[in-house]
Amino acid sequence: MEAVRLIGYSRTKLVLPTIWFMFFLLTFRTLDRLPIGVFEILFLLVIIMVSVVSFRDMVVGWSKGSGNYLQLILFPLFLLPFVNAFQANQEFQQPYWMGLIAQRQQFIMFAGYFIVVALKRNWVSIDNLTKYLIKSLIIIMLIMLFFSVFIDPTKFGDSEFARYSLNKGWHYEFPSDVLANVIIFSMISVISSNNYKYIIPLGIGVIYFLLYIQDRSQILMICITLAIYFLRNVNLTKTFYFIVWGSIILLSTISLFMIFNPDIINHYITIFGNASTIVTGESTSEYSTNMRLSEGAIAIKGFYKHPWLGNGFVSSQFKGGFSGFFGYFYAADVGILGNLFVYGILGTLVFYLPFIFAVKWARKLRNNHHILLTTAQYGLIFVFLDMLTAASNIKFIGLPSIFFAIIYYFRFLYKPVNGEVPS
């Protein structure tokens, strides 16, 4: 009897949480670029698993004469890599098969559909999924922090796992949208539920973002996302309360940095000052800003050449990737211009379909305050804003695909217990 109870406990408290953690770790491509091979192999296995489960569910549904919005959106997303590989073949003479392999990460889009199937078939409850996802995001943040603090990124200088820039120096190529959403979730939990235990991951996330991510546009987008949440959900009295305490914490943090690490304050003053020159049209000597302007010019020129279907995506294994053809050029660096360069107007529109539908469904979900739904909605707002300046969808589509699927589930399939909506 005790053995049966122990096995059941292990399955519930250890085995299932570990499986779901590995699922999210691989879906978000946290360690796929680590040059040991096993994570890339596991990532491909996850793609195969979610694709098989998703297609089987679709075929069964179609045989019964039913379809859904999720399938309607996934179908053009599924076709996009094939069209994109053809465009790269025509423009850069990259072999068609290489173009498809280079975009293998796009097929993780079916992870969201897999989540919906798992919820429909009761493989996981919505409450357990919430726990698994949130805990996974926090653990992934701690893994990223461990690498950044304790392991010198120059050890991986010959791989895609680390990259050098003049602003940040050597740094890891982690999915920063994961970290951004830890901050967003933690802040929403503190504000909406007075769940102050999430101040700890919130603080870790903010400090890690400031010290290691150092992405000025993403910092701005996180602030805008949280401002939208405040305007829509928090009354003036509570807003004033958080503004006062937020200002005290911010000023205290700045004071501590000025005492113990003044260089970081000067660094942010410099990079935000240089970024403002893009708006004012003034000149700057900052290499990073000038390179963004140069990359933007390349993207615009390529867009005019192939406005509808784009130029396709070139693998780094083919003649050095885009940089082999244009010098220094990473399409993801220039946001929506990069998307237009790679995918064209039609392809870029396909990536924006989930955001359009999410906005359309927002009114029906207005009275549902489930923390997973709220996190997914504001997480998508952040991704939408971030894609304007950094085309994260080119490299990391796992998180937004899951967030959109969660919104779809709550809109069409979620049934509250006893008519109550959990907060």
C-alpha cells in the first residue's frame, strides 16, 4: 500500500512536473544552441511529437466535419517555411532542403496546438498546466542566470550559443522573451492577487535583465506592457500606491548601482542617449546604433526587391548566412523590417494573425481573470511590441504559440467549475 502511494506521489510531484519542464525548456529553445547536440536532438523529437499529435487531432476532427480557428491560423504558418525556402533558393541559390532545415524551429508552432489537445483530453488540468508553465519559466530564468554568472560565454565563442556585441560584450543567445514574461507574470501576480512571494522572481528578473540582457527596446516594451495592464485593470488609488513604492525601489536601486557599480548607470545613459538619435536624426558614434541603421537600410532595399513573399531565410551554414552576402546583417536585429525582408508582406501578416485574433477575442474574455489567461494575453502584447524592433519570431516562436493557444482554449473550450472564474 505504501509503495503504491509512493509511486503515485512520485508521478504527481516529480515525474509529470519534470516531463512538462523539459517540454517547455525545449519548446522555448533555451539550450538548443549549446554545442553538445543532445538538446537539438530532443528539440527535433518534440517537434515530431507535437506535429504528430496535432495532425492526428486535425484529421480526426476533419473526418467528423469540424475545424477551428487554431487550425485556420496554423495552416498558413505551416506553409510559410516551404515558401520561404523557395524564395531563398531563387534569390541566394541556397538549396531548397537547406532552407527548410534552417527553419526547423518554426515547426514548434504546433506546441500550442498540442497544449490544447492535452487540455481537451485531460492529460493535464488547466490548474496544473499553470503551475508547470510558471515554475518552468522561473527555473529557465535561473538556468540562464547560472550560465551568465558562472560560465564564461567566450567558451562558446565558436557556436551560436554565444555572441559578441560592442554594447554587451560576449553574451548568451537566450530567449529573452521568457525572462520578460517572468517579470510580467510576477508583477501581475503581485498587483492582482497581492501574492508577494513573486517579488523574488520579479527582482531577479529585473536585475538579470539590466545586467545581462541590456536590451533597451525590450525594457521599453516591458514598461509599455505593464502600463497597459495598469490602465486596464488597476484603479487610481492602487496605481498611485504602486507608483510611489515603485519610485522608491527604483531610486534605491539606482543609488545602490551608483555606489557599487556606477558603470552600469553610465552605460544605460549612453545607450538610451544613442538610441534617441534614431528618432531625432542626429549622428552618433555608437557602433551598435549605426549598425542597426545599416541593417535597416539593407532590409528596406531587400523588401523593395521582393515585397510580397520576401527574400527567404539563409542558413548560417550556407556561405556564412546573410552576413556572407551583405557583410554584417541579422534580420532579427531590425524587427518588422527584418520580417518584411525575410517573409515579405504576406508572410509577415501570417505571423501577425494570432495577435489580430487575440484582440478580437479580448472582449469575450474581459471578465475572466485566470492568471494563466492574463499572463498569456499580456505576454502576447509584449511579443507584439517587441517584434516591432526585434523579430524574435524568426528564432523563438515557441512561447507566443503556446500563449495564443492558451487564449484560444479559454475563449472556446474552458468551462469554469460551478460557473466561477478563478483569479
